[in-house]
Amino acid sequence: MPVQKSNRPTLRTISELSGFAVPTVSRALKGAPDIGKSTQETVQRIARDIGYVPNRAGVRLKTGKTNVIALVLSTEHDMLNHTGRLISAFAGKLRETNYHVIVTPYFPDEDPMIPVTYVVETGSADAVILNQTQPEDVRVRYLMDQNFPFATHGRTKWSHLHPYFDFDNSKYGSYSVERLHQRGRKNLLLIAPPPGQTYARYMIEGSLEMADTLGIKMKLLESATSDDPSDVVRAAVEAHMTDETSVDGIVCGSTTAAMAAVAAVEDFDFKVGRDVDIVAKEAEEFLSLFRPDILSFRENVSRAAEFLAEAAIQAINQPDLPPLQELDFPKLIA
């Protein structure tokens, strides 16, 4: 039985429709700097109109690349305000390139090395983006040993050697405590991220050091983290307030933790902003709609995603250049 020919659009299809040679079409789709902007726009418009999609198998055979970057993300992260925006912004940035994104999830009960080794051993992507990093992150060590391109959302003990984007959680902790102190709060509670993660250590150190400097009391909530389910955080805060009824300020490591803290405070008939102040960080101005008196700092997740896309592409195409690195400072949302 004869094999039926595919009607799938090819570079030659775009060439015939545009009048440009096939090599010109190929380079225009890749955004080559020697191809004029009008030519690129014409070729890319035609490609979109006819539904052209590069043949990944063919690209890999010719170049050894997949033109794919893998986002390896935990399923337990803050989908409300963080991870969803990270994925959206990352994919949006890659629209400007010839790269595509695949999201590779791993579950809390799964070895986080599994998705990373799968990508490397199968060659299913040209680079990996990781988050929820640890100081001695085994995934980062493995990727460095394999000389496989990657970038991290968060720092490690080897940050000077690899690309990363991070939010300065040490400054976030110290700024939060300082702000609460300015509002007259003297007995603070910190709902920190899981202690094994690098950014938790920064946040805890920044908060406690500033509290010590200002001579006010601060306690780390030990029975829950900012990544725990809301009901767990709420119960832990309520239990703490039962024992420590003088709590008047709470610093939260996530948006969902802040919402749980609000529920706990209001269970005692306290009012946020009057009896207890709550500080949180968020990617979007959501908490001000929930409770206007919450003090919130902006974490620019969109900038993080865009930067990580650039860093990963440089790591793929120009591995000998110094790794791209950026530290984002917290800004209080007015």
C-alpha cells in the first residue's frame, strides 16, 4: 500500500508563498540578525497563517538540538499566585524565539531527580529550568557534572558558577520586620518556607537579624510552613496565638499563607491592620482586594521568567560566556 504524502506545511511551502529562498526562510524564522526585519515579519506571518510547525525530529537530526526548554516544577508550589504566572511569562518570552517550552512536573512523594535525569538521558530538551532550589541541590550538581545547560529560579551554594534569577528574600524579611516595627508592632511571627530550601534560609536570617537589631520579639512558626495547605497554616497560627496572645505582626512566605493567617486572626475577632498587621509577598496585587490593610511586597515573577528564558538560551548557544544572573529586590506595593 503506497504511503500517503503529508500535507504538512514545510519551509519550501513558505518559500513558495513568500518568494524568498528556503535558506532565507529558515534564517528569518530563527530571527537571524543578517535578515531584514520586514523579511522576518513577512516570513513569520506566513508561517503563522499556514500553521507551520518545525519538524522537531528533523531539527534534532540536523543540529543535535530539540529547540525545547523544560520547566521542571513541583506540583505543590503556590499555583494561586506564582507558578501559573511563571509558566505563562516563560512561554510568552519564548514566543520571540524558535524555542518551545515543556512543563515537567514532579510530585511531593517523588524523587526530584527523576524528571531531571529523564530530560538529560533522553535528550528531550536542550536546557532545564529548576525552582525550589536547595543550598546543595543534587539536581544542580548533576547538571553541572553533565555539562547540561540549565538555569535556576533561586540560588545554591554554587550560584557563582551557574545562571540564576532570585528574589532577595533576606531583604524581604528585613524590610517586613522594619515595616512592622514602624507600625508599632513588637511581637512578631514568621511563617517561613520549608527550611531545606535556600530562600527559606535567607528569609529567616533577614527577619530574625532585623528583629534583633530593632529589639523586638520574633518567633519562627515551627508547626507549619508557607507551602503547607491553608488549613494546616491556619490551625498552626491559631494554636500559636492561643499560647502567645500578644502576637501583633505576622510575616508570611507566600500569598496562600497570608490568606490563612488572616483567617486565623479573624477567628479571634481581631482586625487586620488594627490589632494585627500581616506582611506578604505576591506576584500580582491580589491581597489588597482580599484585605486592603495587608502589607504586601511585589515579587516580579514575570521578570524572573523572562530572564530565565534568556539565561537558558545563552547557556545553550554560548556556554563559554559568564552565566546570566540577577537578584530582584522587594518593592512595597502602595
